[in-house]
Amino acid sequence: MPNMSLKKNEMPVQSAEERNKNFSEVALGYTEEQAVDEAQRCLHCKHKPCVGGCPVQIDIPAFIERVAARDFEGAYQIIGQSSSLPAVCGRVCPQETQCEAKCVRGIKGEPVAIGRLERFVADYHNAHCKTAPVRPVPNGHKVAVVGSGPSGLTCAGDLAKKGYAVTVLEALHTAGGVLVYGSPEFRLPKIIVEKEIEGLKALGVEVETDMVIGKVLSVDELFDMGYEAVFIGSGAGLPRFMNIEGENAKGVYSANEFLTRVNLMKAYREDSDTPVMRAKSVAVVGGGNVAMDAARCAKRLGAENVYIVYRRSEAELPARAEEVEHAKEEGVVFRLLSNPVKILADEQDFVKGVECVEMTLGEPDESGRRRPVEKEGSNFVLEADCVIMAIGTSPNPLIKSTTAGLETEKWGGIIVDENGLTSRKGVYAGGDAVTGAATVILAMGAGKTAANAIDEQLKNAK
């Protein structure tokens, strides 16, 4: 008997008053009973519209059917056929604009909570399965993957399942890419990322850290070492700034630096060797998920006042609605239709405030969003002793500058065809290194596409 409730099962969470003072995971996950009840809301449509909304093409109705039957491990095996990172995706992917947006149940109510069910299944598997995956028979081919973020890990996992000897080369000292340096512990516990990576290692994937490709080794040298194809999934880690007066003052961070110190280097711990400013008032410039992450981290570090300064209205906020809601609940104040024009500093060059101007929305720009326009004479000062710039990132030019013939866009993104192939034979790319900062699941989709193309290339090589 299907569950015809118009509402999803609520996700249990820590209370806002409790969680804004700790870095433990906010969402606590479904119980078995909640998962089964939610799975019974699925209508098992014959045309499977939800699958069309999934960049990695998980057979969503099939895994949900297994959940409804309490075969949780069977559900995991179905997800695992398409996704190498189900515990990650169940937490950070914007299902509301992808698979859930296509769900028929969403026409007259809330869609099936596909993301929450994926998280439940992955967590159940990690807690109960003690059997290591069977390593595929080696096919004699070697592939190098640059970067251990979602696109690189997906490409590596898909190729390993096909029998390739895959080596992942990570620039930082810890594997995981943006999943470990960008996503806060309270949204994506690092033990989850570690378990996903351990699962790939069990398939035979080798991971080497402190490998800055373009400096330690070049792409050309990887081919000289016997790798037959290279996938570049190096992300977009180069922060952008506004180039306004005062941006070099003490207490101005890029969101990348701030989040790396907090997430990867554990600066929130008393025993951390990495310092981070524990400010009284923090202004975070930007309105995406990274801005929400930075603001919520600042609140947990003890800031009394945390502001999101965004030049458009709430309707244009690019962050997930859930992240915006959580930030508000935790005490983050949104100063919308405001834009910084100058950062104010004291005599010692420490930040003491942000001069902003009010904005109005004009005609839509090329992105389809209404263009913000300054209101003349509306300047005001927002008191702050720390400013975090979360206005976007671009790919680091190091690989491009050390790889002859690798074509890129003017803003730095690597140019690829529909299969992820670059202008260099045997070199593929995907994820943020191609698109600029985007979502985890889109990066995974690019890694999957490239893995299939690499497989075709090497199978057909003479």
C-alpha cells in the first residue's frame, strides 16, 4: 500500500541553539522506519523522470523499492552501480533542483525525499557491511587522475571497476579535494569522505598526496611514466576578490582560505596548529553555498554578529534553500540588496567595517537574474572586524601553463568536448576545472562521462 502523504518525512536535526555552537553534523539522518515510510511514497513511474534529473543516472525507483522492502544493502548495491560517492551525494547534492524536481509526487505535494533516502542507504551500508569489494580483474591499462575531488574520485572509481590501474594525484596532504577543504564538518563529516575513499582504495585505486601537477610532475611526464590517459579534475581553487579599496586589510579572507583553515586544518579545535580569526562581527560577501558555509562556520567560532552581504534579493540567492534556512535559524543576518564598495581599517590596518551601498534590481542580465543597480547616496557602514569574500573561484592556471597545447577559456576553464576530451590527445578534464565552481553531482557526472570515454579510447587503441 503506497504512502500517499503529501509531505516528506522530516529530517531529524540538532536544534539551532545547540548546533550553532558545535561542528557536529546538523542533519541526524532517517531511522529505518522513517526511511521505509518515505520509500513507500514512491509511485514507481514507468518512465522514471527522476532518473533523467540525476547527472550520474542512478536507478532511483529501483533503489527506493529495495528500501521499501527493507533490503537496505540491496538498495546500496543499486546506487553503487552508478555512484562512487553515495554518502556524500546524499548530504550535499541539490536534489531539490535535480532528481526531486522531476518527481511526480511534487506536482501536488512534496517530492519523495530521494537525497535523504540515498544518505540513509549509504550510512546503513557503511555501518553494517564488513565485506571488502571484489577487485576487478586488471586489464593492463594505466590511467592518472589529477585531483581527488568529486570528479576525480568518480572517474577513478568507474575506471577501477573496469579493471584499470588508476592513480589519483592530490595536491594537498589529504585526499578529498573540495569535499574536505570546502565542506564544513557539520554538513559533511570528514569520516564520511574517508570511508568513500577507502572504498575506492579497496577496488585498487592508488592515492598519492602532496602531488602538485605542473610543479612536482607535468602532464607530459605522466605519459612518460606509462600512463595511457590523464584525467584533470583539479577543481577551481583560485579565489576571486572585488578589487575594492581596503581589500588587503588584516582580517580579510577569501572563503577558500577561511574554510580550508577551519575544515581541513581543524582551526576550530583548541589543539589546532592553524590559526583563524575569532572575530566579534563577520561580514560574508556572497550568496552561494560557500557563503553560507563560511557564515555558519564563523558563527560556530563564536562571532556575535554574522552578516551575509548580497547584492540581490532573497529570490536570487544561489545557495540551496535548506542552507539559507539553516543559516537563518542559527542566527546569521542577511543584509540583502547591499554591495560592499570599501573595506574600512584602523591605524594598524585591521578591519573595522565595510562601507556598502544599497541596490535595486533592474532588467535581467545574461544569467536571467535581474541586474543589481546602485542606489545613489545610499551608502552605509556595517561594523565588522572580519570580512570573508565568497564571490566565486576559478581554476588555478598552473596545469594550463605547464601543458603545451591545452586550450582554455579566457577565464581559465579547460575546454573539452562532449566526452570530456581536451585539445590534447589522451587528456580529459571535468568538474570545476572545466565549468568553474559548480555542484558535487555535476562534477561527478563529468567524471563518469570522461571515464567512459577513456575506456572507449583505450579499448580501441591499437
